[in-house]
Amino acid sequence: MTKLSVNINKIATLRNSRGGSKPDVLQVALDCERFGAQGITVHPRPDERHIRYSDVMELKDAVSTEFNIEGYPDERYMRIIEEVRPAQATLVPDPPHVLTSNAGWDTHAHRERLQDIIATIKGWGVRTSVFVEPEEQMVEGAAQCGADRIELYTEGYARAYGENKADAVKPYFNAAYRAKALGIGINAGHDLDLYNLAFLKENIPFMDEVSIGHALISDALYYGLEKTIQMYLAKLK
């Protein structure tokens, strides 16, 4: 079974655009779980342009499914992981100024650093996932760093899906099967939606988790949050 983790960053973005507490980030997270989501994902950036440190602290004791905290592993992020001890820490290589995650780790160039970070996080009893491009050598590097899982960066798949979906999924298929052979789990995320999700699942049926935020929240404007989550879960079956 591939779990659906809902990234609630966009809910916080909407709240922050007006100030105040609407929509209520904590309540939306609880509702996502109630509607069937098997995880909640957040990415607390240093400028707090969406998820804030205070949100993370509120969610820590409230999320009953898997809590996944994404981020660039600087000192601030590491303090959050140590304090919260989420189910999963997803390490992304994007510096604070970028708009959204836009590349995977070079797991060979950053091997020593990632090894130290992963060892520290695993020492806190937290599962680690490393955001990578769909390249077998990067998957191998993640395994050598001690990661429990990889998260396949799926923007390339989503962008190419409409032209030739078989070609679009091929590198992801190869990377995922290499990860499986190495004994590490497979997550996926970025630009997955109701249009392209099912085909990815068909080709990588053993994915552990997909993390979806922007598209899911956008769809919820039309279908409602509960129905949208059910629609995404259906694509994973």
C-alpha cells in the first residue's frame, strides 16, 4: 500500500496572506487525517512564509498518522527534528531563498555531510528520507549515506507525462527498482496530481509514500477537501 501524505504548506500560505488564524492549520491537518490521509507533511522554512515553528509544535502532539518534516538540514532544521522527533525527516538540498524544492541531492558529492546528518537523525529514532533525482547512482549514494528511504523528485515525470508517459516514467522505474534492490524505501513527490499519479503507482507499485500538497489543495477548491483526498487515495489503489 502506498500512503498519501498531505503537504499542508499551502494552507499556511493562505492563512499568512491575511494574518489571523484562518484557515486553521492544525484543524486542516486533523481533518486530512479524518478524511483518510495517512500522513501530514510540512516544510518549515526559515522565513516562515508558510509553516511556522509554532505550527510544527502544535502538530507534534496532534498528528496521529505519520508526521513528515521536510527541510534543508541546517542547524535550525536539526533542532526542530531533535525536539519534535517526527516519524520521518526528509532532507532536501534547497537553500532558504528558493521558492520551492527544485533539485535532488548529489549524494556522492555530499556523502560525508549526509552520512553525519543521517546518523544523527537516526540516533533520535527518526526515519530518514533523501530527496533525489531519478538516477541510479544518486540512489546508490543515498543508500551508502545510510538513508532509510529516498524521495524521488517527480517534477520531470510530471512535465513529460503529457508527451510520452512511458518515457517519462522510465528513469523513475529504474531508480525505484535500484532502491528496492538496495533495501531502502521509496517515496515520491513534487507536481504529482490526479492526472499523472495512477500511472506512476502502476509502474512502481511498491512505493511507500507520496507527498502531495499544491495540486491536492488546488483540487480541493473545486471538489472539497474530503472528496479530493478520497480521489487521490483512489489513484493509489
